[in-house]
Amino acid sequence: MTYRQSKDTTVAAAKSGFSRATGYRIEDDPRLPSQKKAQRGRRRPDPLAEVWDGEIVPILKAAPGIRAIAVLDEIRRRHPEISACIRRTLERRMRSWRALAGPEQDVIFRQEHEPGRCGLSDFTDTSVLGITVAGVVLGHRLYHFRLAFSGFEHAHVVLGGESFVALAEGLQNALWALGGAPREHRSDSLSAAFCNLDRDAQQDLTLRYQALMHHYGMMPTRNNLGVAHENGSIESSHGHLKKALEDALLLRGSRDFDHLDGYRRFVDEIVGRRNANKRKRIELERPLLTALPKRRTADYEEKIVTVTSSGGFILRRVFYTAPSQLIGHRLRVHLYDDRLECFLGATPMMTLRRGRPVSETKGGHVVDYHHVIHALRRKPMALNNLVYRDQLFPRPAYARAFEALHQSVGDKRACKLTVELLALAHDRGCEAELAELIDAELDAGRLLDLAWLRERFAPNPASIPAINVAFVALSSYDELAAVCIVSPTSNQEAMA
């Protein structure tokens, strides 16, 4: 067409490399061949022609989110003659209808985050990982903190549910590991933390959360209830973190950990690797964070309990044992997510593992046999019907020994021998070694010989040092009477 502006059709066509006839055809219709292609029409009758406008469209208007398979089942129920092979046709027709006449959909607006401005907190369930500690399934979730700009992450293993205590502990751990605080802290509605709380407790929890935000100079914000994508900067990161943990567990070759601290170190290592990949952005954002206060604020609940004559106290429907010397005393308890720190006045007394109720109607027990063994030795038959007998045994071997003795020597003798086994473990500090020996004896079909066990774990005479006391002759004390008396004159001369 450029040649045609100055040449006739024949010359312009020749210079362009095609025939004169093609040149005249292009002048008559300048459209491309692809533009001239006619749209393919239907090759077979429309199977939805009779039911689309009268039946399917009203269904789509009444229930815009309904699936094509549900519409097909309903139409075939009304008209059995319609074939089930038209599902794809129905799906395409519904998709086109929704694009042309369907309801408006929600729009997700992508955000550009300012460095140092926003940090996000959320909890995520990790039961899919199948973690076990010492062979026991660990029911837990992760508290997850993330900076919106740099992607800095921190994860904290939470043994209970979503609570303010877990949020406060995890958030403060994240901020002190980061070395600063963002200006805004975003979370969900925290509705799980308010479950089963009365109005006064909910108000107190709200005030404590506001005090936590004020302590670190952060403005609290939250996304709307049930709208997870408003917290998208951390919701999507949940899946990436759990996939990274899953990959690391597969490379590790085992999902079992010897103790809880080992699993927590494992999670910290994986999160640390992810942060190392974002080091440049983190270092860019860190100077823009707010400086931390001089100290942390309280990340626990404080409760006052009384140790009863049962040798313990009840807190949150869980019974905890305590040393008998504390019976009748009031303890101040700091309630964390995974532990209880007990104080008598200002004196720290003990740290206990936090327990959970078994069900809605049945409480739990956290029992340390060291606290009650001296009383059980005076009343061994109390073991027979003890309400927390199963929780008293520190290892399964001791429960197994009690059952074997109960069947062979009767209730009274079984209680006496089992209590003496616990006392031996307590006195000699051989709980694990004694449990292994008990299992070996029971596997061999032999009854436990308490005298032999005491001799087996008795102190080694060779390890006791022989101390020889040399007596001093009484006459040597006469030398103390020989005292040299120095005259004042001689003393002054000596000083001069």
C-alpha cells in the first residue's frame, strides 16, 4: 500500500512481490485473511435450547455460586432424557453467562507496602505435619509473624489454642529477634482468644492487648471477620512455611523428636534459612523500625492459687501437684502457653508443664511423683484407687510393672512394691535406667525382685572416698599458752 501511493496497481504489486490480481483483490478488500474467516457455526442441535432460558438461567440468578454439576443433576432430574455427556457444554455456557450477565465479584487490590510500617500476626494449624515427641503425637500450632515489606518471619510453637498469652509471647519473641517494631500491627479479629470468656474477661483481654501495643508503640489494626485475603501477606506465607517444614522433615527422615526443645530448634532453623534469603530487604527495612523499649512487657496471665491438702492446686480445670511443704500456702502463678511458673511471694518455687483438660466434662492432671512419693510411702494403698494414678507414673514401664504385680501378687503387695520402685527412682535418680531394667525383666517373664533392684542401684562402695581423720596430740595445745608479750615501748620502736 506504500508503493500504491505513487505507483499504479500493477507496479505496486510487482515491487511487493505478488501478482497483479492479488493487488486488485487487496484494493477491493484490505482485510487480513484471518479477519475474513467466518465464525464456525453449531454442528449439532443445542442440547440446552429448551431448558436454558426457562430453567437454568433462573437457577443461576437465584444461586450465583452454584456449580455446574449441581445444575446438571437438577436438570436431569427434571428431564431424564437429557444426556449426562453435556457437562462441558453446560460449564462453558454458564461461564459465558456469568461473564455477560452474572453478579459482580469481589476485587482483590494489590498493595505496595512501605518499609517499617506493617507487621502481621496469625496462627496456623500444623497437624498435617504429623510431628511426634518421644513417640507421642504433638498437638500444636504455630504463631506466625511477618513483616509485609521485607518478608521477615518468626514462628513460635504453640501447644494450646489461639490465646492472648500465646500471641504476646510469640510477638515479643519476634520483635526482640528482629531488633525493632513496625508502626502498625495487623491481626485477625482474635475471636478464638475470646472464646468461652465472660464480658469482664473479654474487656480485660482487650485492655491487655491495647497495653501491649502501646508498650511497643504499634497501632493495632485487624482485618474483617472471615475475610482472610485482607491478611494475605501472611496467609499465603503460612502455606510456604509449612511446605518448607515438610521438605525439611522429608530430608531429615523422621518426624519424631526426642523432646519439645529439639522440635523448636528445628523450626527456628528452617525459619532462619528463609530469613537469610531475604537478608537484603530485611537490612533495608530494619533502620526504619521503631526502637524497642528497655524491657519486655508481661506475656503471661497471673493467677493466685491455694495448695490444698490433696498436695496440689486446680487451675483452668487442671490439677497440678506441688511439694507438700506448700500445703495451705497461696502461690502466685504466671500462666504461659506451655508452662506455669510458681512463686511464693517473690521467691520462685517451681516450673510446671502446663496441662489441658481432657474434654469438656473431664479435667486434666499434671503430676510429678517427686512431690508425693514420701506421702505414698506412708500410704501405699492410696495408689490402688488414686484418681491421677495413670499420670503419676513417669514412664510406661512403671505402669506396666504395676499391672503385672497386680495380677501376680494382689492389690496390697502390688501397691507396696510399685511405690517402692518409684521411691528408688526418686532416691537414686535412676528413673530412666530403672525403667529399662523393668521392661527387660517383664519381657523375660520374671517378677521384679525389689531387693535385687536396690542392690543394683545402690551406691558403688569404690566411689565413696575413704577419709582418714588424724587426731592431734593434746600436748600440742600447750603451745598456744606460750604468748610473746610485746611492751608498748618496743611496739613504738618497731613502728618507728
